[in-house]
Amino acid sequence: MTMLETLFGLIPAASRGQQWVAEDLQLINWGGYDGTHRVRFAPTATLLCGGSGSGKSTLMDAYVALMMPHTTPFNGASNGAVVGRPRGQEQRNILSYGRGKLDESRTDEGTKVRVLRGDGVDTWTAIGMTWADHDGARFTAVRAWYFPAAARTLDDAVKVRATVHGAFDLRQLERAAQSHLSDSAVRATGLDTLATDREFSARLHTVLGIGAAGAGAKAMSLLARIQAGQQITTVDDLYKRMVLEEPETLSVADAVVTHFDGLESTRTRMLEARQQVRALQPIRGMKTRIDDTAERLRLIDALGRFGDPESRASLWRAQRRVDLLEAVEAELRDRTHATDALVRERQALADAAEAEREGLGDVLRAAGGDRLDAAQRELRTLERRLAGMQRDRERFEAALTVLSVEVATEKQFTALVAEARRTLADTDAKSAVRDAFVAASSRHTDLRQQLAALEAEHRRTQTRDDNIPPRLHEAREALAEAAGLTAAELPFVAELVDVRTEFEPWRGAFTLALGGFATTLLVDAAHLASFRSAIDGVRLGERLRFEGVPTDLPERGALDPATLPGRLEFRSSPFTGWLQDRLEQQFAFVCVDAASELAQHRMALTISGQTSQGSRGAHGGSARQSILGFSSRVRLTELGEQIVTVRRGLTSAKAAVDEAAAALDAFDDRRGALEKIADLSWDQVDVASVERDLDRWNETVVEVTAGNPRIAELQEQISGAKARVARLREEIGGAKTEQQALAARWAEITDDVDAAQILLERAEDREMTLTADEVVYLDGLFVAPSGDDVSPSQRLARFDAALESASKRLLEEQRAAQETWSDQRESLRRTMTAFTDRWPSPNLLADPDEALGDFERILSELEASGLHELEAEWRDSLLRLSGNDLHEPRLGAHARAARDPRAHRPDQRHHAGPAVLRRRAPPADRAAREPVGGAKALPPRAARRARGDRRSLLRRGA
């Protein structure tokens, strides 16, 4: 082609003259377009029209989000009333469109945003457009975003940029969305993904032929300005926005600012790396504790239980006990030999002492000691007898104290014994005292029950407005429940009438006159048949009368106050009219002051309750409790008076019970004392005569010893020899007892050794051996350290005492290890969850079993990169930049040094950090990554802007 044919180079030489036309636009979860939507375009032209809020600007913004850089503002109709940078928090942005933001409101907790989807859960959105050319070829571009529930900015989302030569249905991404739109899942749908916006835009511009000579970005920028719908009011504004390009010097200034943006991004990555290291460092300690507790649980499970003779724990116990038992055997052998020698030695000494005592006895008898021996024998006999009598005398004195009597002679004792036997023979005396106590207790119990019943009735009456007895009230409730009625629909006659205040003294007479009519239930005549059918199956302990009555009769005015009906008040109800008529017909008694006036009226009533009806009459009965009235005031007063009376009686009854109990106790004490005396004789309690005999024989001993001083010396020697013999006999007996105990213990130890050896032999046959870890663990748990002064028997006793609760101890150890294992796993899971919530990644799961290796690898890579430790060097490198560096070519070198302090640390390994956690810095223009040689030409305003941005960055870095 010639230069003219290619429009002076604006059409690529390889162009085939293709004309791409948009065929359709697909949306999933974009703004108000919830779910999947497809907009098909005409091959010629398509006009979008509709009312405000119908979604026109939302479709245009979807096109802008698909085709143009992230700095391109959305349609002016979307952001006409707000300010802020394009697609920022204040304006419509990808995140708000993805969640379908409806509105926001201010609350006490802050700003509350109402959305169509993604409120507290993950969501995703996708935009796709398909183009077709005149040859029928098709090309589709797709952008998609996955938003975690915790996403606050677009950087928190997973971004997808993809193309495909051909048509593509966006619904195929639904399966990939289940994997958080991971790259592999998206590629599995047939799409070719691209890593950056620059690559995606270059692919679109190349395939669709947008722009010439690499000017596709400028062409799309011009298209964005045309389609933005921004108001242009002056020609100057028109030229600046639509015609003139931005001066190169401003681009250079923007490149300088971009350098500082990159520096800030580097610092952000360093801070983020430090935060990630701090967040992940605890997982190593948690992993160590989890592994230790898991090993402890495995070891405890392998040991088994001490109650199982085939377990490894029982094998350890047998091994330890065999060693201890053999040591105890040796100890018992030595102690047995020592005890045998001690018995032989003490026996020889005892025989010598006994021979010495016998020789001294012969000498004493030869010196005239026979009379002294006789006196001493009598003294010993009297002393033994006196010791026995002292016990009987003490019982006798205690009985005399209870009876309040004194006995000094045998005659007085004989009379007391005779009286005791007569009293004990009288069985009626005890019955009389017991009957008095039973009678007092019964009266006290009855009054207490009566008081409880009165207080319970008083409490019930306070909650009701009638005087109906509880038994009748309960029976009425049963019938009402069966018939599906309320108590108000099934009243007693007594509930509808009350005695007027001025005629209160007549209440008892009226109660007697009305009789059983007062407890008649009134039923609406219209419901009588159904009422009878409903209650027929009800079983009552109380018989109730009822009557069906009309409920449409009017209530009458004032009745004759000289008669019973006229002296009553009536509760307003549907039954009142009928009740007034019935009382006038059957109970119109004239109230008279004396019985002599009864004959003057057809029906008359006295205040005592006597009635007359012609030649008939009635009298008597009790009206202690009046049931008339629709107020419980009178009944509450009566109950209060009864409660006071019963409480007084209860106090008296309690005093009577205490008095009767004291009398019964006194009778029992006296009877017990008499029983003791009746069993005694005078010889058992006559201590005085024995004491006189003791004095007489003591005088004989003094008389004999005073006449021959040698006798006293011989007696002392004989007593010493006798004491030595007794002491040696005791020692011999103790030694022999120890011999028997040692023999029994030796036999027991021998049996234990045999049993332990059998268990060890069985374990050896099964080739069961304990590992060093198992031995160390059980030794530390149950074998207490002991010093050299502890005997083998004591060590065995301590070991057995420790093993008494061995099974329980092992279970506690197992439970503690299980709890520690669970707690550490939960802490590890929470640490992982907190990490993934703050730095979301579709390739990381908060699963201690599956993802722990990934988190450890991330921590190792972060620590190996050293990025989290380089903030100070980065700050020092940044501070070395001066204002003059903005105007010299070495800006790029300085900026690169500040961006990557590791370049000045030759000993530091270079790592890019975990790919799953890196957030790409905003893409910079190529000019921003090269040394800016033309920065000297910056105009003053651009230089001031660059310096201001640098100072702001330095303040944030410091």
C-alpha cells in the first residue's frame, strides 16, 4: 500500500479492512441487572431509551468498565451529584455495581449500605461483549470480578481479564465462580486470561483495530470523553477536552508523581509483609503444640488402660513392681533374720530374770514373809473388787441424782429397790404420759393444718371477687371447660347478688332463706341442650344443680326494700332480669323484726333465719360462711378473724406439746434410773465396807515390814525382777507378732512377684516391649522421686498409692491433651481465618489439616525475602533524594533504590513474596519506569506539584 492508501500511516499495513461491529453485551449481577442478561445490538445502529432509573447509564458504565482503563470515569448521569476521583468510594465503582448498591443511610453504628446481593456473603459479577466482522468471525472480551464478603475496595477482589476468538456465554463462568474465579477454573471454560489491564487493552486494540501506530489508548480516551456525557459550556473547554492533547511537560510531571506512587506502593508492600509475618509467626508454636499433644494422645492410646492385663500400661506396671517387689523381698529377709535374733536374745534374758525372781522369793519366805504375802494377796483381791464396785457405784449415784434421793444404809437401799420394782410394774403410768403427749401433738397438728388451709383460702379469695367455696368453684370450672364456656357465662346465683350495706346484719338470714338456690348454676337456655351433651362425660365429686334461663329479660328498677329481693344488690349480667323475676316469685320474704309478725304476711323472714309461708315454715341451720356477694370483702374479713383465732390456739397448743414432751422425757429418765437400781444389790454398791477392809490389811503390811527392814529390800528386788520379766515377755510377744506379720507379708510379696512374672512372660511371648518414650512418660507420671532414706517397702507403698487412681489419671491426661489439641487447632484456624479475611486469596483455605503447609511456606518465603525488615533502609534511601534529583536523569536510579532497598544488600536473597498474597501496584506508564531525562523542562506549576506530592509521601513514610 502507498502512504496515501494507509491514510498517512494511520491504517496498519497488515490490515485486511475488517470492520468489527458489536453484536451483543452480556451482564451477570451488574448493578440493577440481577442474574444473567443479554443486550443484542442491531447491525446498523441501536438506540437506548427509557425513563430515569431504567438502567441506560448502567449499561453504558458496563461498556466503560469492560473497554477502558480504571481511571476512566463512568457516565456523567451515574455520578452527576457526587464528587471525588473516578470510580472512587464517593462515586459509582466496580464494587458498588457488583453488589447492586441500592441506597445508603446513616445510623448510630455508621453508614448502612443496602444492596441487592453480597450482604455478608461472597458475590461476583461479569461483563462480556461479542463483536462480529463482515466475514462472520467473532471475538469476545470478558471482564469478571469475585468479591469476598469482607471486600471493601476493588483491590480486595479477584479480577479476571480474558478474551476468546469466537462467541462465549457468560453463564459458563458460574462453575468457575464456585472456585472464586481462579485462573485455572476460568481457563477451563475456554477463555484466554491476561494478567494486566495493559495486556488486556493491547489485545483489544490489536484485534479490533482500535487506533493506529499504537495509539489505541488515546483513541479510547477520546471516545470516553465523548461518551462521558459531561457538560461543556465554553469553546475553550471544548478544545482542552476534545481537541488539544496534554503538553509533554505535564506528562513528565505525571511520571514523576507516578514514581512516588510506586515508592508509596513499595512501602505499603513492606508494611503488609511485616503485618503478614506478625500474623503468621504464632502458627509455628501452635503447630508444635498440636504435634506434641497429638503425640501425647497417640502414646496414651497405645498404652491402653491399667484395668486391661494385656495392655502396655499393665506391662509397665508389672516391670516396675517386679523391681520394687524384689527389693522388698530382700528387705523382708533381712528384717526376718533380725527379728529371729531379737526373739532368741529376749527369751534368754527373760529366763534369767525369772530365775532371779524365784531365788529372791525363797529368801523372802525364809525371812518371815508368809504373813506379808497373805496380806498382799488380800489387798490385791480387795483392790480388784473395789475397781468393779466403783463402776456400779457410779451408775447408782447417777440414778440417785435423777431421782433426787439419798441412800446411806442397806435399809434405805432395800426400800428404794422395792419402790423401783413397783413403779416398773405399773404399765399404765407410761401410757397416761404418752397419751397426753399424743393428744397435745394431734391438736397442734390439726391447728397447723387448719391455719394452712385458711391462709391458702385467704390467698385464693384475694384473687377472686366472689364468695363461692373452692370445691364448688373447681366443679364449675370443669363443667365450663367441657362445654367451652367461661366462668362468667356459667355463674352461680350467689355471684349475681349481694346484701346491701345497710342490711348487712341480715346476710346470714338471707343465706339460709335462699338455701340451695344460691348455688344453682345459670345456663343460657339457647345453649342448654349442647351444655347437657358436653358435660355428660364429666365426673365430679360435687353435685351441682343448673337451670337454663332466658337472657333477654330486662333488668328491673328498685324493688321493695321491705322484702328480701329489695334488700339485695344485683350484678349486671344477661341473667339479672330473669333472676329478679325468680326472686320476686319464690323468695319475696317480708323481713320482720319479731317472730310474732310472721303470721301477718304470706311470706316472711326473721333476722335469725326463720321463714314462714302460710302454714309452713323453716328454722335452723348454720350460716357461718355466707356465699352471697360479688365482692370478697366480707369473706376476707371472716377469714382474717379465723386466722387470728387459729394462730392464738396454735401458740397455746405448741406450749402444751412442749410441756407434754418434757413430762414424757422426765418419766423416761426416772424409769431408766429405776431400772438401773432394780438390777443392783447392796453388796455391789457398799464401797465403804471394802475401803475399811483395805485399811485393815494395809495396817498389817505396815506392821510386818516395820519389824524386819530386810523384807522391804527383798520385796523391791522381787518387784524389779518381776517388772523385767514382764517387759521382756512383752518384747518377745511383739517380736513374735512382727515375725508373723513379716511371714504373711513375705508370702503376699511372693505371690505378687509370681503374678508379675507371669504377666511379663506373656508379654515376652507376644513380643510386646515398651518404647523409651512410653517408659519416660509413665515414670514421670507415676514414679515419685525418693531419697536414699526411703525403704523399699515405702517406695512400693508410694508406687501402689499412685497407681490406685492410675486409670482416672490417664483419662484426665487424655482429656487435657484432647482439649489442648482442640484449643490449639481452633486458635490455628482463627489465625488462618483472620489472615485470609485480611488478605483474601482463592488459593488459601482456613483449614489446619489441608492448608497449614501453604501458610508455613508463605511465612518462610516472607522471612527469606526480608521485605518486612527493610522499612528503615527504604526510608533512609528515600530521604537521600533531594529536590534537585527531580531535574536530573538519575531520578530513576534513586527511585528504583527506594522502591527496592534489597538492591543494596548483596547478602539478601531476592524474593518476590508469595504470589497469592501480592497486590499489584497500579500500572505505571513506561516513561515512568525509565530515567526522566526531560524533567528539566518542567514548568513551575508542575514542579511545585511534584515537590508537594514528594513532601506528602515523605510525611507518610516517616
